[in-house]
Amino acid sequence: MAKEKVVLAYSGGLDTSVIVKWLREKYDYEIVAVTADVGQGETELTGLEEKAINSGAAQVFVEDIREELVTDYIFPMVQSGAVYEGKYLLGTAIARPVIGKRLVEIAEKVGAGAIAHGATGKGNDQVRFEFAIKALNPYLKIIAPWREWEFKSRSDCIEYAREKSIPIPVTAEKPYSIDRNLWHISFEGGILEDPAREPDGGMFRLTCDPLDAPDQPEEISISWEKGIPCAINDKELAPLELVMELNRIAGKHGIGRIDLVENRLLGMKSRGVYETPGGTILAFAHRELEHYTLDRETLHYKEAVALKYAELIYYGLWFTPLREALDAFIRTTQETVSGKIKLKLYKGNIVVGGRESQHTLYHQGMATFEADELFDQKDAEGFINLYGLPLTIKGMMNRKSRQGHEQEVAKN
């Protein structure tokens, strides 16, 4: 009788290495390991299939979804302007829905009845993966070992791996968690759980220390078409190639490091350290181009939409009607967000070097402090009188009330 199949989101890290063995012992499943190549690099992917098979997986899929991640998830996020809690560019969060989508596709392909993941019961990723699965195929069973097994910590997992002779990439002395994709790297846990402790300088992988960055600024330009970046220094690049090139350029100048104590979806605060070099440049340049091309009311309302969009991504609510509706609004706002932004990069900083767009709403003749024939400054008086009418009425009422009070005091 054939065993029931389970698709495991497999990274080859500590948690999923242990889970392969645990699932076989606990459920006697036939395990189909699925690794999503989201740009974590050859080092993490090399030998992964062999490792999964040696750990007990019956079948292994390594799926390259980098292009899909950039074009269908990251670029719409860039168009939205989403930034979580003012700092986090959502590098881990934005990759989860596309990974969840591929897990469902593989499960349906191989006839699996369940999907398992290694996200902890304290984190955000369990929600993100499971929301994606529920939205795309609610009939699949979900197994989250961290919510079931007897292990209470990563140290317990390390000990279990040693007992079962499972090769693992971390030690008890340095157990912080690393998540890498083409958009960013995140570091959490271990020594980073003390917010008073500065991150280890040798920990960073995509960016140099700003103090060690070149002593001369580098000037670059980014061209945009309807809110989508399409060229660097007037050289057109494919989406994935463009992001990777910006990672290289920005990393050289120490751009994109953040250290954040954030609010997780489950209610607790956590400390994360992130590197998002190319993403930091894109978010900066896109914001500058929007300021140049969007009218005031649209820009201000879109800022509110960006906050909500960031929450939807962070909370794992990508496959929702609200996100799709917001996308429709955002795409409309981006119709005129085309042009070029020139930047200067220097020791962790980004400075605007110039703006160009055929759709700009900036009118030099109107904005000038010099003499002009377009704006009659006398018109401002009527505007102030009408716009300030509520203040005038409120001031009159306050003054009348104050005078009445003073007369009462005088009588007594």
C-alpha cells in the first residue's frame, strides 16, 4: 500500500533537516522535499538534493522562482511603496506567498495530501505559508512540527540532529537564524536577541561596512516605466538582472543595513537585522519619482495605501481580495510614474542627483520666487480667507466666550 505523501518546504537548514527525519518517525509519510530558489545563492543550494535524499526524502524538487518573485511580487511591492514600520523592506515576507504557491503546485502535481513547513510557532512565517496554502488549496492538510513536537528550542533540535547523525549548518555557539533571497538577508535569534548588543560586523554578507566603503561617491541613474525600474545608467536590464546589479552597486557602498525591533503579527516584539542594498535604492528612487510626477491628493492618499499594503504583505495576506483591489488602485497611480532618477551613493547614504520625467507636475515658471506671469499673488488672499474660514469662526467664538467670562468676573 502506497504511503501518503507530504510536501516539505525544505531549505537544508537546521529545522527542515530535522523535520525530514521527524516526519518519517511521526507520520511514516513519503516525503517530497521542495526547495524554492529565491536567490539564496549557490552555496546554500549546492548538494541540497543529495542531502535531502540522505536525510530520508523520497523525492526532491529544486524550483527556480526568482523571476516570478521579482516581476509578480517584488515589483508590485515597489510600486506600492510598502515599508513596514518605517524601516523594513519586507524581504522575507514578500517571498513567502510565491513559495507557498509553488508548494501547492507541487503538492497537486505529486498527489500529496499535506504540506509541512519549518516555521516556528512564535514567528510570522507560519502564518504567511499557511494563509497562502489555505487561499490556494484549502483541502491540503498543514503540518507545522514546531507546534507539535517535543523540542522547545533550536538547541534541542541541534541535540536531536547529533543523536540521529543529521548534518546541520549551525552550532549551539552560533545559532542565529539567516534567511536569504535575491531581495535581502535577515538575521534573527541567538546573540541578536539582546537588543543592547551591536550586530557582529562579520555577519553581513551583501554590504560592506559604510566606513570601509569607497571614499568617492558613485553616480548612477535608474530609469522607470510606469513605476517599474527598467534600466541602470541607461542600460536596459531584465528584472532579475537589474535587482542583482543594484545589490552589487549598493552593497559596495554599504547601503541597505537596518537594525529593527519590530512588532510581529502574533503580538510580541522581535529584533531583526536586515540587508537590503538594491531594494533600498529602488525604494528611495521610486519615492523621489512619485513626488515629481503625482499630484498632491493622490500622493498623500497613496502613502496611506502603502502602509496598508505593507501590513498585508507582513501579515501574509497576499492572496486576498483587498490586496488585489489595492493593486488596481496602485497600477492606476503608476501610469505617469516614468522617468529617470539620478543618485549619488556614498558610505551608506543616497543623495538625489537629479530628476527627469515627461510627466512631471513641477512647473518651474509657477514655482519660481522670481517674477512670473502665471501666478497672481493677490489670488492667495481669497484662498486664505476661504480655507481659513473655520479658524476665523472658531477664533470669533473663543473671543466672545472669553469676553463673557471676563465680564462675569468683573461683576463679582
